[in-house]
Amino acid sequence: MGETAYRTMLDAVGAFVYTTDIQGKFTFANRLVLDLLRPGLRLEDVIGKAFTDFVSIDEDDELRATDRRVLENGETIEREEANYIHATGELRSYWTTKKPLRDASGAIVGMVGISHDITNKKRLEDRVLRQKELLDTVLENLDALVYMKRADRRIVYANKQLANVFGRSVEDTIGRLDSELMPKEVADRFWVIEQQILTSGQRYAGEQSLVDAQGRKRHYWSVVVPCEDGDGQNALIGLITDITALHDLKEELQQQARTDGLTGCVNRRYFFELAEVEYARSRRHGTPLSLIAIDIDHFKRINDRHGHPVGDIVLQDFVGCCRGLLREIDILARTGGEEFCILLPDTRLEAAGEIAERIRTMTAACHPVDAHPSLQITASFGATELEATDPDFQSLFARADRALYLAKDRGRNCTATLSGS
């Protein structure tokens, strides 16, 4: 093959190819090198000239040091280089291989260089790197838990907030199975949902709960979407926001809506909701259900004589007396100013009357206000039991109220029981 053919071939290889002598002066440059140095430049214009005649390089530049290592030490070097090109006025990046050229005796007589322009690739990599750094910054500072999980249930990405929930570092979280990071039954429960997402390909959003590394139950709003990981495998990306504070506030507001603010017992509205549930359960299972209606005697007189703050203490103390004698399943409610009801599931009328008497006796024995030791508190009680003929809970409630008025008619501070027959 002739010299012209060699040159034509080297011009077509798509790489920058050149050779130099031992002083680093060009002995050959293909078309790409010539056009890079100066568009339209001829080979005879560069022969005998150095690269530095066309490109600005400081005396102590690493490029010069690299050339010396090849020409003086005989090293073969592969590295990334950046060169400022006079002709275009831009900085370009290359992946360059430089090898020594030797004569027949093995002595170094020059150097051959082959470079691939990776400027665009480098710019793209830099752009991707900057985007990744930006994304990492966002994800690491996002007030949310972020993860990617493969279909084999291994975590392939976790931000530090997620790792903190598990009491681990990010490095110790990535690569682990979900069942290694949380109790297996919890992981399996989440995995049921995640499998459905993978199967359907549909986005999921919903509330979930998890016990953190400190043993605290926390509540999260999860958004999980199906995707593919970097290897094309099925995976999931989850974005989980901690809504524990919102959940607790919601629970607190619901509790406030159900609770009497002064005494802490169930309020009238919520009492009737619970009573309807217990009424239905009693009817369904044929179990007894009793109700006690209560009125603190002469409560208006207490408020008028001693003031409302004392009246508040009396109500609170009375509720304390009741709670000490009731079961967890019993429902104590404030249904009016000084009026209370106690719903007793699985309780017959006789037992309800005994409970009322114990509360009445304890109430009469207490002196709730230290500043008024002579203040005597009594209450009247009316008890009844659900009958087969009662069409609804209201009929039971009305009969308990009638029993209460019987107690008042008998002089107060007593218990009256009333059956439906």
C-alpha cells in the first residue's frame, strides 16, 4: 500500500492521529489533526513544528510532562487531555493514547499519538453529573423518605431520611432486603401492595404506618410508582411523607369532638353513636345491655352558692369516682350539665343497680373541694335493662330517664331500677 493510500486510510479512521520526532515536532498528522489546528492547514505546514506552535500550553503543563514521559522514559500513556485550540478559541477534551516510536535498534525516535474527541461526551457526562448532584441534593434535603426497590425486594436506592428511620446509614441500607430493614410481617404487608403495583403498572397513593428504630409508631402518606432500574429490571420508586403530626392532630381533633372538655368522658353526641353500636351488638348476639342515668343532686345550688369553678371540681371528682368502679368496656358519658349516663354491655339489671349503688355511696363519702369541707355531694341514679320489646335504643334511654325521676321522687341520693315489663 502506497503512502497516499495510508494517508487516506488514516484520514478516515475518525480519530486524531499524528507522529512526532524525539523533539516533539510533527512528522505526520492526519486530516482531523490538521483541521483542528487550523482549518485548511496542509501537512507540509505542520511538519517540523511542535504542537505548542498551534496550541497554548504552559511550560510546566501536564501535557508537556506526559510527552516527556513517553519520549524520555518510553512509557505508554492513556489519559484524558484538555487543549485550548487557537483556531476555534475553545477548550476541547480528548482521550489520548501516546506510545514511543522506536527504530530497528529499539531506540526511541519519536512518538505516535491517537486521540478521540470526547468533548461532547464529556459535556454530557458533566451535565448528567451536575443533574445527579442536584437531584441528590434535593432528595437528601427533601422532607420525605425516598427509595427504589427491585422486584426481588432489595433496596437499590435510599435517601438518608429513609435510612434514619431504620437506624442505619445509607450505605448499610442499600442492597438489603426489605425484611432485613423492618419486621417481616410489616415488610410482607407492604410487599402485597407493591406486588399489585408491579402487576398492574398503576401508581399507588395511600396512608401507611411503620414503627421506627426508636419504637415510635409513625404514619406516612406513600406514593409508589412502577419503573425500571438501571439494568432494565422491574422496580418501584416510593416517595413517603411523614404525616405523623397531621395524623396525631386529626386524632386529637376527633378525640375533642367525642370528649367532654371538662370531665374527659364521652360527650352526648358520641355517646349515642356508641350506644347504637352496643344496641345492635346486643340484639345480634342476644347479650344483656343495661343503662344507668345519673343526676347530681341540687347542682344548680352548688354553682349558685360556691361558684362555677367549685361546680367544675364536683363534676370532675364525680367522674373520677365512676371510673374507679367501671370496666374498660363500660361507657361513661356526660349527657348534660350535671347529667351522666353509664352504658353497661353484658350486664343485667340487678348488677347495674349494684354498680349504681357503689358509685352513689362513694360519691356521698367524698369531699371533693378542700376549701369547702362541709360541701356534701350526692347523686340520684336510674337503672334499666334492654328488653326484647324495645324497638330501639331511645326506648331504653327513655326508661332509664324515667327510673332517674323515680329516684328523685323518692327524695334523691338513691337508686331506682325499672324494667320494661
